[in-house]
Amino acid sequence: MYFRRHHSPVRGLRACGTLLAAAGLLMSACSPGSSGSTHTTDVSLAALPKATPANLSSYYRQSLTWRECGVPGFECTTMKAPLDYAKPDAGDVKLAVARKKATGPGKRLGSLLVNPGGPGGSAISYLQSYAALGYPAAVRARYDMVAVDPRGVGRSEPVECLDGKQMDAFTQTDVTPDDQAETNELSAAFKKYAAGCESKSGHVLPYVSTVEAARDMDILRAALGDDKLNYVGASYGTFLGATYAGLYPERVGRMVLDGAMDPTLSAKEMNRDQTAGFETAFQSFAKDCVRRPDCPLGTGSVADAGRRLKSFFADLDRTPIPTGDPSGRKLGEALATTGVIAAMYDEGEWAQLRSALSSAIKNKDGAGLLALSDSYYERGGDGTYANLMAANAAVNCLDLPPAFKSSNDVKAALPSFEKASPVFGHAFAWLALNCTYWPVKATGEPHRIEAKGAAPIVVVGTTRDPATPYRWAQALAGQLDSGTLLTYVGDGHTAYGRGSACIDSAINTYLLDGTPPSDGKRCS
């Protein structure tokens, strides 16, 4: 399971959430107000008591000391939360927080907390690189723009697993095993990754669930002096925000959940749905590509383009091609698949993908696809990686039981994954094996989130979203007692700030005066 963070108009490729060519993949038709999922569950997230427990009162009363943090206009601080909410006396976790104060004019509306997704995306980096600069001026004028890196992420006691060289090897692992030897190699790679996480971050691994991160946000709300939590979450950030709403419905202020997840799904269902989502995105790309005379996948049908891409992946599986990388990495099937997937999140990257595919297919030059893959994994030019992938696996493997118990389960599921995506299904099924070997048992399970009594919550879905399929937004809006579905008819992952004046106007109006769009409103 893996979700990419929100694309901003002012940055380059790397949003958040990756398929992971060996580490923690993607995780990834109903009428408005109905469930978009075929999975049903009677388990519903229960709200926590309204009164603050006595053993947490010191956390809620803490005073934040703000300081300059090297980025003009921003202030930073740290806050404390209990490592284990069941045993608050057992120690703390320190969480990094940043803000850019409201610029005025107009009455201040409080704090607006933002989260870009992942899990594993740094909310502070997102705030400083985009949200506090690129959100509409009217919103920034009246809200203090705030971000906290969730526990285990970014600057908040980050989970660590492998060093740069080990990650290089890991991301090149063959994820379409052809025989038992290759299956064993893939399983061994997942086991090595999990062992590295346990060795370097075992003390925090049991305590990085989404529920715990949501509880941390309530402590931050109190420390900021806000009675209600105002929040914009994208991709996985929608699950985090919805979880907060389920735990603290009476404390929900103005909440936007963009690119929504469906919490009722099992890990297997989620991965398979996301596989289908990427197939939908690829078909949109291919439909555009084959109309162009220089399309590297030919000028025939969309189906022909898919077969050509699959054949290209198979060729790379047998014979990787040069990339010019200083560390000697070649472009094999795993890295190429990641590079293609990276460009599926935003149609603005299709031109880059066409160029990268053309160089790789026609000139045997894998540099372009490798650059897309590296950006996806947040690999720096010095060979080091951000902690995105480590945190992603740590949170996902704690939030839900593993999709598969063994490699035999994957083999049995291959037909359904390949039906969902003839191009990506084989790889995505095997990538869903990663949590099978995780050293910490999952504490979460599929559940409904109703948040009864919460103020109106705006749930945004994009009809051809690859990472969070549209029906997930329909499902979440249907579960939430006060959910309102806002639909963007188009391509790409998430909708706010991506060029639709209709979407932006509806969300801005809601954030500024509290009036949600009409349920079922559609924009293009």
C-alpha cells in the first residue's frame, strides 16, 4: 500500500507515496453517498472521551516555544507526545512543527494544519515548499499555516532501515519473479528491509500508527490554542484526517480530504484497487500518446501501447540498459516500472515520460526513467534517501494486517491483479508481499469512519486518480456522517490547486466562510 503525496504546481516530480519497487508498494461505480467498496465491515472507529484523560493533561497543557528555522517567514518548534498512549509514563516522542503566521488582512480563522500524504511525506517540507506559499492568498491571509511531521517521519524521530547503497540494491530487486529462485530473492529482500528497520528503529516501530498520529494532532491543536482542528489532507493525509474526525468528531473544524482513501478495505483489496487505478491512468496516458507521431509506444491502439510497454519491461528484466549513473546502476524492470508509475500522478509529467521512454526504447539510454524513479524514491544526488520509504512501510504495516501470508498467496492472487492491470498487475501483486515479514504485528484493521456529530467534511475525488481511485472518495463520503462529496472529472492524483477553478473556488469558499459545496458537486 502506498500513496503519493499531493502534487503542487510549484515543484518538481516527487509527490508522496510510491509503489516501491521492493519496499512498500502503493500502499493505491456508485452514486454519491453510497459505498464505493465491495468490502463491508461492521467495525466502526469509536470516538474517544471528550474529557482529556488526567494522565495526558501535561501534554495538552504544554507551551510551544517558537524559533526561527532557516526559512524566511517560518517559525519552528517541537512538541511532546506519549510514545505509547496506553502507557503515557513510558516515555515521549518529540514531534517537529512549523508554521507561517496569517498575513492578513481579515479576521484570523485559527490554524490550518496540512498533510501531504505518504504515509511518510514530510508535512513540514510540504508546508515550506508549497502550502504556505502556494495556497490561495485569501486562505493564507486568515489562517496560520501549520504542519507537523507525523511520528516516524521527516524531522519527527524518523524511522530508519537501510543505508543508501542498501536502498539502491533494494529498489533494483526483481519484483516479477519468474521462478522459485527469484521468488526467494524477493522474499529475502523484504526480510532484509524489515530486519534493518527493526535493528535501527525497533523502539518506535510499534507506535507509528495512523491512530497515534491523529491523537498527536489533537495535542497540537490544544497547544496552538485552537478549539477546533482545521485541516487539509491529501492522499494518505485523508485517512489521517478522517481518523482524527472519527476519534474527535466534536473538535472538527473545517476539514478537506483530497484524494480520499476508503478505510473499510483490507490491504489486499486496497492494493488491487490501486493497481486498477494505475491501469486507468496509464490508459489515459496511452490514449494521448498514440495520437502523437513520436509516441515511443507506437501510434496504434491503447491496447497495443500497453503490450509494447509490457514487452519493454520484459526486455529490461532480461537485459538492463545503461543510465550513465556514477554509482553504476543500470535500468532494469523494477526501476523502469517505478519511473513510469511516477509520471502517472500528474498529466503534466506525460511529456517527460514520453521523452524518457523514447530514450530508453530507441537509444538504450535509461537516464530519463532512472531520474523519474529516483525522484519518486526521494533519492538525492549523493546516493542518500529520505526516510519516506521506511516510514511508509512502518505505518502501512502497522495499520492493516498484511495483504498476503506467503508467496503462494501472491501466486493465487496474480490472475485478479493482472486482470486489474495487464501492464502493472504482476509487479503490484508481488510488491504487496512486503508487510508479510514485518517485525511488528499490525494493530489496525479495516473499519468504517462515521465521525457522528462532526461539522461538514469535504471529501474530494478525482475520477481518473491512479493512487486513490475515485470510488474510495465515494465510499468515505458515504461513511462520514457529515461527508460532502466534491468530484473532479479528470486525470491525476488529488484536485485542489491543480488547475480547476471550480474545485479551488469550492474549497476556498468552504475554508473561508465554512459553507461546504453541495453534496455531489462535479467540476472539470
